[in-house]
Amino acid sequence: MLTVSNLSIHFAGRTLFDNIAFAVKEKERIGLIGRNGNGKSTLLKIICGLQTPEKGSVSIPNNYDIGYLPQDGGSNSEKTVFDETASALREIQALEEKINEINEELLRRTDYETDSYSNLIHDLTDANERFDILGGGSSEAEIEQVLIGLGFLRNEFDKKVSEFSGGWQMRIELAKLLLRKPDCILLDEPTNHLDIESIFWLEDFLKNYFGSILIVSHDKRFLDNVTNRTIEISNGKIYDAKFAYTAFVESRRLFKEQQTAAKKNQDRQIAQTERFIERFKSKATFATRAQSKQKMLDKVDRIEIDDDDASSIRFRFPESPRSGRLVAESKNLYKKYDVKMILNGIDFAIERGERVAFVGKNGEGKSTFSKILAGVESYDGELTFGHNMQLGYYAQHQAHLLQDDLTVFEIIDQAAKGEMRSKIRSLLGAFLFSGDSVYKKVKVLSGGEKSRLSLAKLL
């Protein structure tokens, strides 16, 4: 069992969490939730040893393996997809060698009654059990199963990892982690780079996983389908309950209502007691009772209502001129990279006021078609835009384009034009950057904070 004890950390002038503690038991699936910048990713890094807390500790049992998948950071390897994924199975190879060595030694030994011989048998049993858990006898089939589950085609197994986008490289890192089969998996926004079918596959895999799982995610449906416990980080404290996300939120709401009602009742009783004390403390016949009431009042454990972080983004898109009825239309539109056809004869139209979602497997052309509409990707065929149409484009990896060494304020200050220059502070406040947080460097922002900043920059 993994145990977090009295953990505290401050970051960029604020408390992320203070004196928190919890344990991760075998086969638990825990959803770690909270607002952007509240310390979810930091907590995962502390648990896996990549960051040191200011106070407290993480207790990990001997031979307890922790696997960690960050939000970003795929390997730009020159190996093939299959070979890079197979590199995660070094433990299987090492176990196979160990099993062979022990078997050879047992054949040579004749001291069957000694402790040394018994220890060898014990080591062999442990190695064989771990080998079976890792699927050592069917590793190639399992690599194929995981890669296909995460959206790769068989004809892509022999392609170099460096030929794939960052999102696909993150899938390879996820595949390596799942195949490694650690005792505890830490996943930071694992669905960010997955399409719908791959998310469904990952849900099934995690529900049947033998070990423990700690997931940071803002995907409510994914959390409801996978987790059986939720830990929320809010205002430096944690709230922990054995419910999946939706049930957890409801339980917190009910608890807050009960807590509020109990406080009102207590406040009413305290007020009555204080009136009695004030009225009779100076009267000789009642002074003793008044003193007794005061002592009782001093011992009351006052109910405090938990502070909730109720801040939310507040913005309106700038007023735009009314466009024509037809906003955009494509006819017989094509797009291919080298010999690979991505879009083939697309006829598409969108009218004023429509909200359209592009769905489909990764690689089917959703982002490519969005880039074509945004004017940042070439194409063949016909594409026309309606009268008075203005376009804003938020790219999939928009947050990665921010300059790390600039502050939040400087990012918006450089982007603001015209009358917006006098409203920079208001805009940043609407996107939850207030006070000293506007002077934080981009490089210390969480992934969600970078996304908010990118959206503010777009506006």
C-alpha cells in the first residue's frame, strides 16, 4: 500500500496543499480532481519521486513499482513503433534470464535441505509469478493488442516513432506504461491525445487492471466509468470519498448542506447562551450559572464551513459583424500528404448560427480540415467564405506555442490591440489570473492554466 503522509508544498507564492494525507490501496481506481493549478500534476510528480515536497513523505513498499504518464513528453525515437513499445518489456527479459539462471543452478545443487536452496526456490517462485503477471509468454501478441487498442494500424508498427505527431508519440508512451504493468499507475490527463474509440478501449483495460490507478482528468464520463474513489484538491485541502466523480460531487453537495444547517443551529444556540451570560453575569443569584455557561461555551467545538473555490471563467466573445447566411462552403475538396489521401472530395457547408462537431478516429482529417478552414493549410478543390465572415482559430496544441520565459501579463500585453490594451487586467481576471498570478512565468503554469491563457490571447 502506498501512503502519503502530512504532505505540504507551496508554489509560486501560494499553497498548493497543506498537511494532506491519504493511502492508495490495492486495486483502487482513484480520480484526482481539482481546478487548474491546484497541484494535481505536482502531487503525481511527488508520488513518483520527480519532485520533493517541502514537508511530509511518501511511503512505498519494497519492490513496489510505480508507473507515471505525464501530460506531455512523447519520445522522438528513431526506433520503430513496435520496437520502441517492446523496450518497455525489459523487466520480462531480465526475469527470463533470472529464471534460466536459477533453474541451471538448481540442477547443479544437491543441498536440498539448506536455507540457501530454499531461498532459491522462493526466488524462482517470485520470478515466475511476476513473469506471468507481465504476460511474458505472450508479449508480442500483447504489444500488438495494446497498440491496436490505442489506435495504431498494423502497417504502422514498422514506421519510425519520429514520423508521428506528439499526440501519437504520447500514445506509444502510454502503451509502454500499460505493458510494463506497474503495481500503481499514475496517469495525468490520459485521454487528451486519444480518440473516442481508444478512450473506450483504455476504460476497459483500466477497469480490469490488476494494480492500483491514480488518474488526473477533467473527463467526467471517463472518471465515472473507471474510478471507484475520488480525491479533490481544493484550497490546500483534500476531500476523499469512495465514489466515482458524479456521485462524489453529489455527496459533497449534500455534506455542505448538512454542514451549513448544523452551523446555523449551533450559531443560534451560541447566541442564546451568550444572551443568557450577558443578562445574568452581574446578578448574584445567577452568577454561578452564568460562569458555568461561559465555561461550557468555551469548550464548544465550533463548526466551520469548508471554503469552496467557486471561481469560474467569465467572458463573452467580442461582438462581431453579422455575416451572410452562408458562412463557409467547400466543394470537392481534397487534401493529401505525399501519396496518402486525407480528405477525399469533401462537400461541406456551415450556415450562420450553427454549432458543428467534427468526430472520428485520429488521422481521419479532423484537425487538417479545421486548419484548412482557418487558412493555415493548403488544399485542392473549392472553398469559399460568406460575406463579412471573421474567423478565430484555437489550435490543438495552441498552449505549446506560448513563450516560456514571458509572464502571463506579457503574453496578453503583446497580443492586445486597440481598445483591448486598456482591458488587459479585466481580461486576465475573467480567465482567473488575478493579483500576483499575472506575473507568473508561462513555464510554471499548469497545462490547464496555459490553455486558459491561450484562449485569453485568442480573444
